[in-house]
Amino acid sequence: MAKRKKFRQSEVNIGMVGHVDHGKTTLTKALTGIWTDTHSEELRRGITIKIGFADAEIRKCPDCGRYSTSPLCPYCGSETEFERRVSFIDSPGHEALMTTMLAGASLMDGAVLVIAANEPCPRPQTREHLMALQIIGNKNIIIAQNKIELVTKEQALENYRQIKEFIKGTVAENAPIIPISALHGANVDVLIKAIEDFI
């Protein structure tokens, strides 16, 4: 008889927030293996319309100390150890869908504010989503500076400075800023560690 896998309830809900096309759904897939845009209209238009949900187990490698969501460490191949289970809420970034994002924000224990490195910061929905987090009093925020594969080191640093200026005086002022490539999985382990440390 096959051994039944023990179900674990998620300990926290983490919102993926930010401007349209900055990579929230791609990052959710990099973290969970689940593509949350499944509604036919979402697929046709290439944007998130409904709130998407995906769970992941945060795991740590006892040998190299790196974090992942995989039972086997993608860096050294060792078996990883379970830390906790989290749910990701993929929020729509399009301005016309702000009410949907606000409905999801009330469920969030923390948030990953996704900001594309290849665009000026802030973009309209980046500003609105951060304002929504501020209004509901959510201070558990991590910033993912996404799409670093599309910019030079100098452009990434300039974007980083724009982000720092944008978050000054907000609930995200002291939030860690993690440069990542959700598409290629670069630095996702560092983001997972930040989730463990800050949310």
C-alpha cells in the first residue's frame, strides 16, 4: 500500500503584488511550479484577471544551507528539510483590476512587491499596490527586483536607486531588495530565505 503524504496547512499567505507584466505570475511559478493564470481570458490577454493561489513548501538544505521549494537541493543534490508551508496570492497588476487586488490584500500576511528592473520605478500599479499595503498596515514586505537578465549592471543599480527613493517614508522603507530573474530562477533561493526571515 502506498504511503500517504501528510497534508500541511499553509502558515502564511504571501501576496505577489506590483505593476502589470513585471513578473508576478512567473515568479509564483518559479516558487511553486504552478502557473496561476488559468482562466481562458487571462491566457488570451496575457494578464492576471482573477486572484491566483499556489502553495509551496519552503525547504532548507542541511548540507549547503540554501533554500528552495524542492525535496532535493537544486544546488548540491542533497535531500532538503521542511521548514514551513506557504500560500502565494498572485494579484492582478492591471489598473482596471485594482479592486480584485484589494480583495486579495486583506488575506495577505506579507507581500513580495515585484518591480521590473528594465522599467523606470515606480510604475502606476507599483505605486497603487504599495499604497494598498500601507493602508491595510502590512509591513511584512520584500521587494523582488525582477528581470535582471534584461539589464546591465549599471542599469540594475540605477533601478535599485529608484526603488530606494520610491520606498522612502513608506511601510516598505526597510524592506530587503532582492535582484532576481524569475524566468531563469536566478537568486530565487535568496528570495526564499528573505521570505523565511521577514514574513
